[in-house]
Amino acid sequence: MAVIYDNKVKGMGDCVAEFEDSGMFILFGDNAPDTLKDYCYSIDVNPIAEEIKAGQKAVIDGIQCVGCGVCSQLCPKDAIEWKEA
């Protein structure tokens, strides 16, 4: 399987949990606007090797998503919310 995008979360704002109910999270590089920093996960902006397309699966810590929802139960920061498609 080819890696299209690889990244690591460096930090998280104090208010990232406020987006949990919407099933959304915000990633920003070091240039996040001051008004958004508390709501963002901080990352280094890395190049994308190929186009990201609908239907592709994420790989988190070396494990490919199979749609089971276990990652949302195990995440120590409660940063992953599971929703059925």
C-alpha cells in the first residue's frame, strides 16, 4: 500500500473537544490564526504524494482502518469520534 500522506500531531489546542459533536477536527501548521489555535491540532505541513480520494482508508499508527470504531475507544485524547457511514 502506498503512503499518500504521513503526519504526526505535535500538539492540540485547549478547545479541540468542542468540535466532537460535529465529527470534525482541524489540522493546522505553525501558521494557525490566533483565533483558531485553541481549536486546532498542530502539525507540520508535509507534502502529499498523490491525490486523496473518497473511499481511501486511513492508517493510524500502522493499523489500517477497517471501520470497526476501536480507535475511537482507545484514543487517549478522545480525539477520534466514530460515526457510521
